[in-house]
Amino acid sequence: CNLTGQSCEMMASTLQSVHCLLKELDLSDNDLQDIGVEIFSAGLKSPHCILEIL
């Protein structure tokens, strides 16, 4: 996917949306770096996040 730390802001926002139906996400081979993972994890903490497989 070639995601970067900056891409994580959009992904985190998407995961926090009540309209997001994403249940599985593979982030292999992406250069998220520490800040990207930190931002992305905020989306995972959302009560609206229904992701089951990461």
C-alpha cells in the first residue's frame, strides 16, 4: 500500500467514523514509523472501530 506516517492520520480518522465497515486490515510492508503507529492507534481506540483483524 505504501502507507507512511502521514497516511495514518487519514486511516485513523476513517476508523473512528461510524460509517467505516472495515473489519480486516493488513499493514505489512509499510513505513509507518513510530509517529504513524501512534496516530493510527488512536483510531483503533475509537468505540466506532469494528476492526477485528490487523
